[in-house]
Amino acid sequence: MLLKETVAQAWSAIAAHRFRAGLTVLGIAWGILTVASMMAYGNGFHRAMFAGFSNAFSNGVAVIYGGQTSMQAGGERAGRRVFLKRADIEPLTHLGLVKHVSPELFESLPLTFGTRATSAGVRGVAPEYGLMRTETPSDGRFINAEDVERRRRVAFLGTDVARKLFGNSPAVGQTVRIKGLSFEVVGVLTDKAQLSSYFWPDRMSVFIPHSVTEQLFHQDYLDTIVVQTIAPAFHERGMRQVRAVLAERHRFDARDERALSVHDSAEMRRIFGGMTMGLKLVLVFIGTLTLMIGGVGVMNIMLVSVTERTREIGVRKALGARRRHILTQFLLEGLVITGLGGAVGIALTATLVSVSGRRPFLARLIGDPTGETDIHLLLTPDVLLATTLVLMLTGVLSGLWPALRASRLDPIESLRYE
């Protein structure tokens, strides 16, 4: 009953000064709107970055290039070039921590279909390449093992290549000429966001079986080897196995980081994660400062209230109220004001998120027609939880000092106060 009376008295005190309390609630609501919207923006930024990166690489994928040794090993001098070969693929497929392996050969070549012509990056790859690089077909299929084994001249077209050669007409089943040789189109890539591309954007590429690349361009060495480990938890160990096998075959020290150049999706994810987390922390810090300014407003209002109600506090103490009763009442008043401001702020944030739509970010830059890499404000449960915790902290800090000051007033001096 005592707590119920204390809450009722706190609410009555707020109702008696509605205009002043309303302005304070508005300040808190603005602070909550700032914190929550900035966190929602940070979540949207994180999602956009990873949408673009995930569409370029599946998890646990690494692209390996030949490099140049920087250490002596096996009687070989330092500074020797390391060239990857087709024969390197087979040993890697037998490693226990490696899930997929694909060679990759690349050349920019002319393509024609009837009177239409364009140029594209032609990639000679294995079927597993499509899984590792998320080459999802919108029509038809990606190249398969039978295409490689039988050396079929088939092609999987990137979106832009298909559009330039065929317009809106179906491409699958048609025959294109690559450097004068006929290739049957077996599939077309779906439109996808792609933040990372190491040779040529996938939508501007043509994928063919690596077994037929010798008919188009004579190349003794691979441009890259693309590998995927069995799981993120085993990625580092799997990559050490890959490096050890290649070191043995090419006679360099496995500890020599320069002997191979590795474009590692796991490392890139860590970099992107660090970037987005840093941005989110900055946004939360800025928003929290704004909310703390609102908290200062609550503290000022509560201090004014304590001064105005000094005689009331004296009367209550003379009638037997203890310090904890006075402390609880004024602390509750501060918490009620911040709580109301928080509820209004969350409602305003939800409205802002619902009407804001998407904000331009990467889609136009990388030619993403889906809009996945633009920023969509995301008001997630973790945002609401973090905002609530910040609000509670603000409410306690804002109301505690005025409440302590009120509870420490001398009853005799309070009754004499004019």
C-alpha cells in the first residue's frame, strides 16, 4: 500500500505541472528517437554491406593467386615466382577440411550473337565454382561435371552479357560465338548485388568449363584456385592444409606469406564486421549524448520541483515520512517522465522507420537492381533492448540527485521555507 500511495503521489505531482512535464517528455522522446534511429541505421548499414559481400562469396571461400617467394626453401632461392597449375587441383580435393575446389582461368574476349557484339570476361571454371561464388541461374543451369568431362562448349552468361546480346529474348538454347567458336548458352545469371569482384563483375562475365579454355586461349598456368573449407570453425586449419600442399608441390616454405596471395572471405567478413561495428558504436555514442541532454532537462525540472515543494516535504517528514519515502517518490517521478518520453520516442522511431523506405547506398554504385545493398532502417529487438537500457540509466541518473536532495532536507528548515 505504501508503494501504491507513493506512485500515486508521484503521478499527481506530474499531472499538476503538465506543461512542464510535457516539455521534458518531449526532450526525452527526441533523445530516444535519435538513439533508436541511429542504431536502426547502423543495422541497415551492416545488412547492406554483408548483402553485397555474401552474394559474391559463400562463407569460408578463399581465392588463391600465385605469388613470389620471400624465403629460401629446399635449396630454392628467394624471389622466385610461384605459378599455380591444373595439376594442383587434384591433391586439394583430397584434403579433409576442404569442401570444394575449382580452377579459374580468365581472359577478356569478344562475343557475338548474330549482328550483336560485346566483350566479356571469360572464366574457365569447375561446377563447384558456381556454389562457392553463388552464381545462381535465373534461367537454365550452371555448367556441370558432364560438361567438363566431355569438353562441351557451353556457356553460362552474366546478366549484362545476356542483356546486350539477347535483349529481352530468351538466351538459353541459343548459340553465341566466343572468339569465333560456337558455344551453347545453358544458363543466365540472376540479378544480384556484388560488392567484391577480383577480376571482372560476374554480371559482365561468361562462365565456361575449364576443360575447353585451351580452345580459346593458350595458358599454361591458372589465374586462381578457388577453395571452400567445410565450416567456418575449421577455416583457418583448412587453409593451412591448402598452403602446406601447395608449398610442397611448388617447393616454398609454408610460412612464406608472399609465396601465395590469398583473397579470404573470412578475413573480409572480419574487416567488414569491424567497420560496421565501429560505425554502430559511433552512432550509439552520438545518440546517447543527445539522450543525456534530455536527461539533464529532467534533472533540472526535478530540482525545480524539489525547491517548489520544500514546505510539502517538511510537512510529510513532520508527519512521519522517512527519507526513503521521499527518495522513492521523487525518483519515481523522474522515472515516470523518462518512461513516458521513451514510449513516445519508440513510437516516433517506429513511424520514422516505416515511412523512410530505403536510403541510397551501394546499389547504384555496383549496379544492384534488387536494392539489397541500399540501407533499410532496421528496428530490431536488440535496438529496442539497448534503447530501453540507456533510457533506464538516464532516468535513474536524472532523478537520483534531486531525489537525494529532497530526502536530505531538514524538516524544520523546510517548514520555514518561503
